[in-house]
Amino acid sequence: MSMDIDQANQTAVNRMMEARPILKAVATARDVIPGMKDNLFLHAGPPIEWARMSGPLRGAIIGAMLFEGIAKSEAEATPMVERGEVEFDSCHHHGTVGPMAGVTSASMKVYVVENAEHGNKSFSNLNEGYGKVLRYGAFSDDVLKKLHWMNNVLGTALADALAQSNGIDLRALIAEALHMGDEGHNRNKAGSLIYLKLISPLIAKVVKDNAAESEVLQFIGDNALSVLNPVMAACKAMTDAAHGVEGSTIVTTMARNGTDFGIRVSGLGEKQWFTAPAEIPVGLFFSGFSQDDANPDIGDSAITETAGIGGFAMATAPAIVTFVGGTPKDAVNATLEMYEITFAESKYFTMPVLDFRGTPTGIDLRKVVELGIAPRINTGIAHKNAGVGQVGAGLVRPPLKIFEDALLAFAEKYNI
Amino acid sequence: MTVIKWNVRAGTYYDSVVLMQLQRGLLELPGVLDAGVVMATQANRDLLATNNLLPDSISANPDDLLIVVKADTENSATDAIGKVDELLARRKSSSVSQDFRPRSLSAAVKQLPEANWVLISVPGRYAAGVAREALELGKHVFLYSDNVSLEDEIALKKSAREKGLLVMGPDCGTAIINGIGLGFANRVRRGSIGIVGASGTGTQAVTAHIHNLGSGISHAIGTGGRDLKSDVGAITAQQALDVLARDDDTKVIVLISKPPSPDIATSLISAAQKTGKPIVIYFIGYPPPARKIGNLRFAISLSEAAEISVGELEDSRIPQSSNSRFVRGLFSGGTLAYETLLGLQASISPIYSNAPITTYQLLEDPLHSRAHTIIDLGDEFFMVGRLHPMIDNDLRIRRMKQEAADEQVGMILFDVVLGEGSHINPAGELIPVIKEIRETRTGELEFVAIVIGTDDDPQNLQSQIDQLKDGGMTVFRTATEAVEHISLRFGSNKKSEFTPVNLDQLKQPLAAINVGLESFYDSLISQGAQAVHVEWRPPAGGNEKLASLLTRMKK
């Protein structure tokens, strides 16, 4: 075999690290997302048909249909889906990512992130905050009301604000947040405050009505996940840049749709997913909920780990060490474990507690299979029933089998 | 009947993760049915309300910590609220918060880069793979595992020999490196007797007896039982003999083995003779050709091997007749000094310098040489208030005289760098001095010059070379040629067929990576060595198809 896998992997991780995601705009999905159309509903994770969708994903899709005005009620929406009047596709096939159900429809406002280094674009919807929200499958009137407000008021304000600027450098924002106790997935408090700091003066310039301005700023500031969606889009721009390198075993996507966990690999096909049933995350629960309420793992937010932050950067987020055993040392060990399965150390995302060592970057399929260490993913936990919402947060690992399947497919493609 | 109690703490902030943990702690208390611990933001209050944990009478602001407990009795609820501070203060001290244990050898090397040794005791069919990886990482291998195929042993040892690394084993039970026992080793005194052992218990018996006789061990290098078979060709034993012969701290060497193949016995005996050191040989069950041949002594039992070696050690303390054992290099050019040191360190030892490559080569007092020494006279230490030695030979001439006065010195090496700005006739200035030195010196003393320059230089290269040669000096045009010449004279294995094992690595404080039996790791730590234990598992969880695929994908 003449192919040099290490060389290919080096190319892939270099592209991932050197990608420079800039938050450029907020725009309407149908105007910017490639292939977006009125009856298409994008969702998190690998492609999945209605019959196999979990509660939260179904709820979110019904909610999005109501939001789009395609159906007037759940009773009307479900038969439409069953008659095949709407289409579904994975966000990832459209440069898009979304937390939890990740449902994105044509009229929704989305963040537009551009990779200044390689030119590719990525997209993510706006974060709704906590409580009853669409991304956890809720679609009651107040959920829809909030979505409309987000689209009309918040989305417009953000769009106008960003139009006033050269964009927000998300690589720099993430790097700074990692030095302030965020790991970029379960903890985005610092990053969201940095985002608020950067966007506030711009919003003040464009929103004429004081009450509206206050409302928008309050909403962004109250939500410690405000920046999660732009951060995920940034990670998507990075990992997409690393995809499609011939001969590379670097994992470029990890995503869950609430039923299946799926990965894609740089040196394999664009739409070649390796999937297995998603595991149920283990974690800490909000009051009134327990492990029994948890839905199988869901959401595109594992794109953060794919890009080398989130669970991989646990060492730098001491405030949330309870997820990994309780002590800062456990957090450091969690990150050290991820170095075992990654190809490189990030040039830009560093961790003070590890002497500014770069975060573990670029999951190498070979190492995962050889050592039997699956990536660690920090995650929110959805209630298994649509519309209940988030019930906790914790840790999950993808099933090892999908990495083994991918390795076999890789060997077959390259005649190894 | 249920009771709800709550506690509002104004202006108290905890991360939500801490609060979720507190909530879990409250739920574990007797009589508690449900609990909510939140910062009292609107969203969190809504959440509590959904779960019937928000009585109307509660008033709290978003900055307040709100603790609500639902219990079966008043007392349970009150007790639970009373426990909040205790629960908040509780640290998971019981959790096993140990240092990270790497799963792969490469991660272990990152954790302990100074490790020169890898101890391998994984099941036989995986052992060769781990050993190969260790060699690729440039580490010596102590291979305790058995059931390694002969083919693998030969391949590993050949690869190691090319890299100047040792593979002790397979099936190597014991070794002592720099005072630290590997595998099963007795705690023995450090000393001047080196062991090359193809028999684990034989080595233990001899080292223990030497200790009990009051002497000690420099290094005991195991080879594994098959090393002295024809197929393997005593690769490790030859390397071990060579490195111990070069070790000034090893005065006597004991060679122990079960009966070797006759051809191997002959070649080992011949190699042993060439070391010039006292060597005690005990080939168990192999009829000794004589009791004593030159520097060789043949023992007839393990205990006798120990006794003879201790006796030889005492004899070896008598000063030897040939004293001219060391080279001293006096350089004006820093890079030439460095290149020479780099070349020599592989074959002669110990070697010191004021410009060392590794820290243990450091010559602490630049004014006084010891053993083999390479001095950079252009170093700023010497330059205070003085012209550079390329222009002014005064310092070098005085140092030449100082070195020549040491009868242990057999060679003085120096460079002559010609060109603009350099001394106009260095040969002319040095030759009379060397002549004078030779007249006063009794023992053998060779002068070797490395001359750098061109025929167009003001000093004229050919004229300088001719003068130096006429003055009885050995002249080279490159440091590389000089290194070869010096190694032939002072290197103990003058016609080495393999890359010599770096003696300095043996002399560094032992640091090792352990793959396999955890007790070997514990033993290293208890002996004060630095060690990292690899939490090893069979590659790809023991799936052979995937494992062999991975092997192909590594190339």
C-alpha cells in the first residue's frame, strides 16, 4: 500500500485547526442554506425516517411545521408527514448543525459562519434558552410564540447588528472562553458573555426602540447557551474543512438524532454514515426527573468534541467536574484520555491547567478501535417524551461498533 | 401527607452542576420525596412549579439560591434543609482520583519522556507487537513475556541491534540496571561486577551471593534463555558484553548461561577475550576448556562464579601497566568539539566536556579534565580577557602541557583552523611545544590534529599539514575521520559489527514504562525509580481481524 495515512491525517487536522470560522450574518434559512426548500425539515444526527424518530425529534418537527404554517395542529401535521408531504434530511448534508433535535426549517433565522481560510460556510439556528423549547420537542403556543419573537425581533436585531461589523471571530472567542472555564459544549457561560459583550454595542446601534433593545440584550444575556449555536457552527466549519481528505482516518462528524448515533470519516464518502443505536447518557438530573426519563442521546452538539473542545477540553472547565467524577483531577484525566485517540493537539485552543497544552484534536479512527476508547461527549439530556424539555446533563460515549464498521469500510475502499 | 420546606439564600451563587449534585444528595436523605435546588430564575421557578415544588408563598429573586424539599414528615423536611451546608461542603474525597493511566505506549512516553526502558509482561502473542512499538520509540526492552516465537525474537533483536538498543528476553525474569531491579530481582548492593545472564535464577543466585560476599553489582543484563542458541546468535549477550566492557564502573564481568550452542560459546568466549577485562564464565553443564585462559576464568558452579568474580575484583584494583587510556581534545572551534563529542560518545566512555551534549557529560571543573574529555577552549569561560584560541595558542599550549603531565592520557587531540584572522602559522608555533612535551614524557602519547582550511588561505593548508606530519603528528581533514581513529584506539569493541548500546543511557537514573503485570510497576516505584504503568488491553479488544488490519494501517 503506497497511501500514507499519517500524512493524510496531518493534512486533515491541519485543515481543521487552520479553519478560521467568522460569524458573518444572521439570515433566513431558505435564502442561505444550500438545498433548503419550503417543505424540507433538517434535523440533527444521521438521516432517519419518521417511523424511527424518537419523541423529542417528532415533537420538534411538528413544532416546526406549525411554525412554518404548513399545518395548523398536531392532528393535522402527523398525517401530512405520514403521507410524505414533507421531506427530512440530516442537517450535516446542508452544512448545518443544531443542538438537540436540531430541527431547522425554511423560514427560520440562522447564523451564517464563514471559514475565512478555506471559504466553506456553515449554519445553525438561534438558541431558544431553557425550559419548554422546540429543540426538546415542545410545540405549545408559548413555544411557538417565542420562536416567532426570536425570528422577528431577536433575529432581525442580530442580522442588522452583524451587518454593521466585519463579523465575530469565533476561533478567538472559543479560545478565550476555554481560558475562562468553558469547555464549549455543556458550559458556555463565559463564551456567551463574550458574545454579549461583542454584540451589545452593535445591537445598540441598530435597534431604535429602547424596550426592544433591552428585551433582546436581556434574552441573550440570560441564556448561558446563547453562544452554543454559533460555536457549533464554527466547529462545523472546521470539521467540514477537514472532510474529504483522501486516505484520512480522521472523524469529521459525530451526531445523534435521538435514535441513532452516527459518524462520518474524512477519507470516506460525503453521505457515508456509520450508525448504531444511540446510548442513553448518564448524568445529573433536574428536580423531579431521573435516569428513567432520559431519551437516547440526541443532537449535533457533539460537533464540538469532533473539533477538539467540549468533553475533550474537560480539563479546562473545573466548574463542571461533577460530570466526570467530581474532582479537577478527574477532569484532567478525562482530557488526557482523549489525547490517546486524537491525532494532534490544537494550535489555537489551549488549556492553562495543562501548561497551555492544545486540546486533543482530530479523532483517529485507528486509535479508537485499537485502544477501545470511545470519544467522551458532554451532553444535555432530553426527556424521552416530546415537549417535556431538558431533564439533565451528563456524559455519553458513542458505541464502539460504528468506529469498527468505519474502519472496515475504510479498509475496503482503500484495499488494505 | 407531604410537607414542603424551603430555604432562600440571597446572593449565593453555585454552578448548576454543584446544585444538581446537592439535589441528588438531598434525595438520598430519609423521608425526602423530592427536592429542587436552583438559582431562582424565572425559567428555574417554572421548572419547580411543573413539579409541584413551588408553593405560592415562596418569594425569591433570580440571584437567590432556592432550596425546596418535599418530605413525608415535617421533621424529615426540616432535617433535610439542615443538611444543606454539610452536603455542599461534602467533597468526593472517596472518589479514586489517581494519576492518569495511559492506555498506549505512545501516551506513556509523553507522560515520562525520560524513560529509556519498557518492561513488557503482556500475554505472549501480543508481546512482540508491544516490543516492536517500544523499539520504534527508541526504548530498551525488558521482555518478561514468554511464548514469543523464535522468529519474532530474532526479528526484534536484529532490529534492536541496528538501533543500539537491548532486548532482554523473551522470557527474561530478571535484570538490574543502574541499581534498580527489573522483574524478579534481589535487592543487592551497587558495585563493580557486571552480569550477562541467559538464566534468570542463575543471575539471581550469583548477584545475591556477590552481595553476601560484600561486593556489588554494576548492571545485570538478562538475555532470555534462547539468546545463546544458534538461531538467535547471542545478539543480546554480545551487546551486553560490549556495553559492560566499555563501562568504567564495571571491573569484572560474569557470563552465565545454560549450555549454549558450541558455535555461540566459541564466539562469546572470543568476544570476552577481546574486552581485556576479567571475565568469569559459567556455562552450566558445558565442560570448561580450562580454569583460566588469559583474562577469562571458568567457573563450575553459580556460587563459585560469584566467588571468583569477587576475587578478580580485588585483583583488578592493582594498577594496570598500560596507563595511557584516555583521550583529551583541546578545541578552538566549538562545532568541531561538538561533532567530535557526538561521534565519540557512542564508542568511548565515560566522556566529559565543558560543552556537553547530555547533562551527565558535564565537566564540572573546566580547568581539570577527567577520563576522556573534550574541551571547547572558545567557550566564554576561557575567553575572559583573552584572545580567541584560533588567534592565540597560549592557553592551548599550557593546557597541552597540563594534560601531558597526566600519565593516564594516551592521546591529545586538537584542531587547527586556518583562514583570514586566524594565527598566521599555528603549526610553526605548536610543533616546538609538542617536541618539548615528548622529551619530558615517559609513556606513549599520540598527538592528533584536525586541520580545516584551503590552499588559498594565508597559512597555506598543504604547508601546515606537511609541517604537522613532519613533527610526528597524525593529521586528519575532518572530525569524522579523527573520531574513527580515536574509537579504534580507545573504543573497547574496535571492530564493532553493530550499533553500540549507549552506555550513558544505562547510567542515567532508571525511568521505565511498564506494560503488563502491575506488580512490576509497584516494584519500580518502591525502589525509587520513575515509572508509568500502561493500562494495557489487547488491541481492538482482542478482535484479531481488526488488529491485523490496524497493523497494516500503521505502515
